[in-house]
Amino acid sequence: MIFIEQLYAELHKERNLRLPKFRTSPFYIFNSNVAGALMLPTLKYGPETDDDWAVSDTAFLHQAAITQIVTSLEVYYESVFRNLSSNLKLSQIEPAVLVRFIRENKLSNELLSAIEQKATINVRLSDVVPAYFSFQQKDKIKGTMALVKLDPISSYGAEWERTFGNKEDSTLRLRHAFVHGGTDVERVLRLVLKENKFVTNRIKDAIVLVANLETQIHEKYSRIKALFPMRVGSKRQKGTR
């Protein structure tokens, strides 16, 4: 079985991947989730139980892994946004970006309600964005990250396109097809034959996108201690000596 640490080591050599010393709590959640996507294709369910089902079981495990990659990213982006939005007031957000976000997501009523309830114009961003807010579309991800001055793409356009692009073999498009169309043995086998380590490479793309955001968060929001559990823990440990 390949472990997630091995992929980080490979990326360090292949793309000079750098991560801040202290990572956010959403990062650790992402790592746990995406490790599942790495594990799934290595499971030997069908081949060990019934050779007649080996191909379909292998296809299912690869589909589940691809689905898990996108889920891991969605949970990460949402966790980042929720953490930051509860620590940012509307006055800290660029007005034009905020207005565009409110209009595009039809949140005018939520904005007025929050101002009325808090009795102040300068409410927190989390007071305006509803508890259920989908991060399943790339434009939603870009829009919410822009609100908190983060760029989910930066110089990693190739990784972003392979993950969220419009081509049929983008990770997001594949996830959509698998969730709504069920197991597609032919398509999965075609992908696996086309590109060696298809799932592993898509996990690497996801890691690169997360590392990109982690660096930006560390540079802009290191003051938000709740985002960095390891740093807070280190300080506590040091203080007890």
C-alpha cells in the first residue's frame, strides 16, 4: 500500500513542493480524507473473493477514490472558509468583491437580517453566509476564496484544470458522472490504461492545490490561532516545561 507521506515526498522532488511549518486544521482534515482516496484502489476485494467480479470491483474502487478526492477538496475549502469567515468582519473585505458575492449568491436578505439582528453594519462574514453553502462548483470555490483574499489557482493552473476543468476526464467531471451514473467499468478501465497511476496523480494535484492555499493562509492569517492547532499545542507544551 502507498502511504500519503510517500506522495508528499514525491511531490517535494518533482515539483519542489513547500508547505509552511504550521498547517491549518482544515489541512489535517483534508489529509485524512484524501488518504482514503489513496487507499481505495489498493484494496483487493474482488480478486480475493471471486474472479468473476474482479474487473467491476476494481472499477468501483477507482471510482470511489476519484469521488473521495473531490470530497476531500470540498471539505477543505469549506473548512478554510468557515474558519476565516467567523474571524472576518465585512469592513475587512474588499467592497466590490463583497457586493458581487452577495448579488451572485442572492444573499441580500441574509445580509439585511444579520445587520438587523446584530444592530451593526459591520457584522461577521459568517453571519451572512448560510450554514448550507455548496462548494461543489469551481466558481463557488473561487468566489468564496476571493472574499477572504485567497487564490485557489495561483500559478497552478494545470493542476486546477485537471481537477476542476471542463474536460470529461477532469476529476470533478468524473466524480459527477460516477455519482449520477453509477459504476462505469469501461470508462474507468480506459482512464487507468491511458494514464499509469491515474488516481495517484490526481491526488497529487489535489495536494498541490491545498499546499498553495496553505502557504497563502500562513502568510495572511497566521494571527488566527484557532486555524493552527499544532502551533497552539507547541506553545502550550513549551509553557509547561
